[in-house]
Amino acid sequence: MLMLLFSFLFLLFSFFFMNYWLILNFMFMLLFIFFMINMNNLMFYNISLIFSLDIYSFGLIFLMIWICSLNMMISINYYSFNMIYLLNNFILILILLMMFSVMNLFYFYLLFESSLIPILLMIIGWGNQVDRIQAGIYLLFYTMLFSIPMLICIMKIKMIMNTFYMIFILNLNDFMVYLLLILSFLVKMPMYFIHLWLLKAHTEAPLGGSMILAGILLKMGGYGIIRVMKFMINISLNLNILWMVISILGGVYVSIMCMIQMDMKLLIACSSIVHMSLVIGGLMTMSFWGMFGAYILMIGHGLSSSGLFILVNYYYELLLSRSLMISKGMLTLFPILTLWWFLMLSSNMASPPTLNLLGEISLFNSILNWSMINMIFIILISFFSVAYSLYIYTFCHHGKFLSGLVVYILGTYKDYLILIMHWLPMNFLILKFDFIFLLI
């Protein structure tokens, strides 16, 4: 773990050369080195006083480096060798790399909250809309509302257990600690009722900010719940019903709300809330199928939603609007991008052979085993997921396009390469799900 961390630290020196391709190639080289780490052992890998790695950390770190590398790759189109933007992205990678592998609760809190600063700078500094300051304030205050109570809870855990290390904390039965710790992670997911910051942040963020928000930052809440739920098992068995009911009912409501959205970016942001509601429901069952399905769906959703935001941005560059009322007849103008829309939306609606399908099947198993009453809500969420995916696809690509629209650029090889690098892992990693199944 320290090998990878020091490699990224030494990469900071490449920013003095102002060479974009040197940084990007080194990122993918480190990604390959990280992929070759031997994860055959069933316990923590390279356990130490600070850093260690298990299958949850491994998958989410790999997803984080992958999405951030693609963000750097696509940013050359919009920020033209803006090294400040790349440096901000790189600092976020370092913070998240340490956060997903740290075993100390206090360090985890510091890194968990520090990740807010680079994404806040990304939204305020490179957002294109006039409301980006308001979106940054929403993001800041929703997250900071529960950050200080989370710190107080961690200090109380230190007083009770006399340790900060997660693997030594066992059988914690404190209602306030449970409530405030879980709420601080549910804000990041986000759960329904505390989700408004995500919609505002997505609509005002630049393309890179939306990719990182949907691909990585939403997964921080799920990762935190997985970690803290292990030492609050007894109290969780009695109180998790509250979060289960809110998340499942909220997922149904937001999926219906997707059917009336006219902003393409806002629609995909709402679909992220629907997927995260299933993840919360699976995690709150505290079953093997729930943990497995939540982990798989987080990785699959991170890839599919990031690719959809890229496709929305392509149409925004052409039409200077994200409204579905203006984007019509794109099948005539962009047949290749229409194919990519179909592939990404089919992955988003969990069609085979994507990771999303495997994750949703596992989550349905866990949620229905917990209570068969959830059957009607699961059916509604699945139906409306297909409905709003077909809604945005048919609205954009059929009909008559604007008569005054003149097409100059039909996309470059690099644009299609980025889409391929989103789609291939999402559809081929399912061939190795048995490896993850054994390790969890």
C-alpha cells in the first residue's frame, strides 16, 4: 500500500514538467501495478498500524483511480493543459487512496472530510452555470452538518473502546453513536430526504466534477457503512428498519420523479439516487447477499453513470442546452453516439451481462429475504428504471432535429476510447464475480 502511495507522491514532480501525457501514462501504469496486487488471501492484505487492504478497499480504489484517470484524459478537451485542474484532481486521488485504505477511525474522518475540498473547488472553479456557488454551499453545509457530530462519536468510541482502530472495536451498543455515524454516511450516499445537495451539485458541476461525484464520492458513504456496521451489529439489527423504509420508499418516489425531468443531467443524477437507495437497502439487511450486491452495484453504477454524464456533455456542447425539448432526432446526426447511448442506458437499467444486473439480483435477494413486503417496491423501482431509461433515449434520438443545427465535429477517437473504457469493465468483470464472491 505504501508503495502505491509513494508512487503517487513522486508523480507530483511530473507537474513541474507541465507534460499532460506523462502524467496520464504514469497514472495508467500505476493502475496496472495496483491491479497486479495478490488478493488471494481472505484477510487484510499488508496490514499495518495505518494502512491495509481488503476486497472492498481494492475494488473502490481501483474504481477511483480508473475514473480519475479518465477524467484527466477527457479534461484536455475543455481545460487545455490546465495544470491547476489536474493538480486538484490529483490531490483528490491521494486523499481518496488513503481514505479507502486507512484503518484508523480518526484518520478516516480527516480524509473523509478532506475529500470535500477538491470537489468543492472543482464545482466552484470550473462550473459553467451561474448557480455554482449555491451548489457548493449546498454540498458544504449538507456534509458539514453531520461532520462535527461524527467527530464527537469517534472520540466517544475512543473513550469506550480505548482504540481508534476499526478491527479492534467490537460490540458497540450506543444509540447516539450509531445514529450520528450512520447519518454522516447516508448524507454522502445520499439517502432520500438528504439528497438535495447531489441534484444541485450535478447540475452545476463541470463534466469532471460530475464524473467524480457519481463515480466515487457516492461510494464513500457505502464504504463507511460497511466499515462501521461491523462493530455495531447488535444495535443495527434493531434500528436498520428505519433506513430501509426511507431508502426503498424514497427510491420509488425518485424513480417516478425521473419520468418528468426535462434536464438530461438532472435525470441521470436522480437515477443515481435510485441506485443508491437499493445499495442502502442491501447494506441495512446486513446479510452476505446485501454486502455483495451493494459492493458490485457501487462499482457498476460508478462506471455507467460516469459514461452517461460524458454523453450528456457531448450533446450540451452541440446544442448549448441539456433540455430534452431541444435535443431531438440525434439518431440522424450522431448514429455512433446513439449506439453508445443505448449501451450505457442498457447498462444503467441493469441488462445482462453488466455488473449492475449481478448487483441488483443480489440486492433483491437480500431485501426480499428481509421482508417480502418489499416485493411491490422492488417491482416499481425495476419498472421505472427501464421506463426513464427508454424515456430519455427515445426523447433524444427520435423525432425531427433542429433545422438550424449545423454539425462540425462528430467526435474523436479519444472520445470513443473513453466510452469504451467505461463500457468494457462494466460488462466483462462479471466473468470474475466468483473471485469477489469468495473473498467477501
